[in-house]
Amino acid sequence: MSPSRLRTVRDHIRWAVSRFHEAGLFFGHGTDNAWDDARQLVLGSLHLPFEIADAYLDCRLEEDEQQHLLELIRRRVEDRVPTAYLLGEAWFCGLPFLVDERVLVPRSPIAELIGSQFEPWLPATPMRILDLCTGSGCIGIACAYAFPEAEVVLGDLSFDALEVANHNIERHGLEERVYTVQGDGFDGLPGQRFDLIVSNPPYVDAEDFADMPAEYQHEPELGLACGDDGLDLVRRMLAEAADHLSEKGLLIVEVGNSQVHVEAIYPEVDFTWLEFEQGGHGVFLLAASQCREYQKLFRSRLKG
Ligand SMILES: C[S@@+](CC[C@H](N)C(=O)[O-])C[C@H]1O[C@@H](n2cnc3c(N)ncnc32)[C@H](O)[C@@H]1O
């Protein structure tokens, strides 16, 4: 790669788009097309905001800036590293988060629910929130902004992920009311109850996992795959949720394409499947009363 005639920001974005198309890259880590991905990579590498006035696109790059950017484009194209990892940063709910290969790149449609403070679903302002399977902490930290009085717990099995989440808590200055707990599912939270439990757990089934584009191989497998039907952890969460929700609490869980498996395993359960204007699917909601009502059934469908 020695594009000697590239000068401006615009030139570099255009050139990157051509290389991305030529290489047949996959886009699914915060962008869904080559233009947005290239714009994010070029502007991010120059420490410029994504929404920049058009006039600035005609500014020229310094030589060292160009060398750095060309190396990032090379790694995006040849190694298929997602742009967010190359920049060490991803945006979620309009907030910046440190991300690296210890955590998934934030992209959950749950962002849209947080943006509308879970309207019309929450019966009252939640005072205790749990983000189970927190990864970078993006969902829980965004909830802390949405509900400034709430205490927020970020749970994850991975110590590596929790290091990133702790960094993001500090970055957002939320140490006083947001904290991390390590554990397998609810194991690290005995006796604790929450008004809102929100989770984007690993849920990719074995078939989808085998077909995932190369970009996903940079993400931790623990954050994606979870047994044949993807629901090993979700089954356990359902069986235990009633013990961790307050009287009128809510459980909101993303299961993506594994929605079909949820519906097949629990045909008796009246899950509310949430709808999204900005894209996304496979997120269900259960009230605490439903978690209590179906707890026996959820327990009876645990594996093994
Ligand atoms: C799909 S990622 C979600 C990360 C983050 N919530 C997001 O939306 O970007 C799932 C996370 O679940 C964690 N995880 C996997 N198995 C777990 C378990 N048994 N108990 C708790 N966390 C688990 C992984 O370490 C990973 O960080």
C-alpha cells in the first residue's frame, strides 16, 4: 500500500472505501457500510469527530498522520481487525468507551431503550440496576447516565472484561455509584435484588458461530458463543431472575437470532419481544411477576 497521491482527509476516506470494497470486508461492529467505517477510521485516527463540517474534509494530512493511518487501514484490510479495536474506542448511546480485544465492540439495540429510559415499560424510576454480562460496561454506564440517582452493578465472568469496564467507570467519573462484580451469571450477587436487570449475554448458536466473518475472531469467544442453541447462560438467567428482581422489577435480555430457540424452549411463556426503530431484534422483556410465575418451568428446562 503506497498511495503516494493522497493528500486530504477526503482523499483518504475515498481510498479506504475502495480498499474495503476490494477486500470484501464485513461491517457489523458499530457501522454497517464501507463509507461509515472508513470515515470512522480516518477521522478517529486524526482525533477528529465523526460529525465534522464538510470543509474540514479538504484539510491535508501531515506525513506522520498519513503513515499511522495507512498502517491502520492495512490492519483493517489484511487482518480484518474491527475499526473500534484499531482506534481503541467505540461509541454507545452517544458516549465514548475504551474497547480492546478483551471485550465485545458495543452495538446492542438496547441502546435505543436506554435512550428512551425504557419507556413505557418501567413502572417507576429504577434505583438499583444490574447490567449482567457487561463487557466494556457500555450498557450499565449508559443506564447510569439515563438514571442519575441509580446505583448500577456491572457483572461479568471475565476478569479481563471487568478491567475494561472499571477503566470506563473511571473515565466517566461514576465510581461512586457504578461498580463491577465478577461471577458466573448471578453467582457473585447472592441475595441482591434489582429494579432493572438488563443483559446482552453471549447467545450465538453453534451454527451461526461457525459462519461468522473473520472480524468476529478478534472478539472474545466467551462473549459470543454459548452452547449448541446459544442459550446455556440465558436458561440459567431465566431460572434465577425471580430471586434477583425487586417486586416490580423488569428483566430485559438480548438473544438476537436465538429468539427462535427461546420461543421453541418456552412456548408457554408470554415474552414481550421489543421493537426497534433504529434496527435490531431478539430482545425480550419479562416482568418480575412473570419470572416468579414461570420460575418452576424455567428451572425444569435447565440443561443437564
Ligand atoms: C455479548 S458480550 C456483551 C458485552 C456488553 N454487554 C455489550 O453489549 O457490548 C457478553 C459478555 O458476557 C460475559 N459472559 C460470558 N459468560 C458469562 C457468564 N457465565 N457469567 C457472566 N458473564 C459472562 C462475557 O465475558 C462478555 O463480556
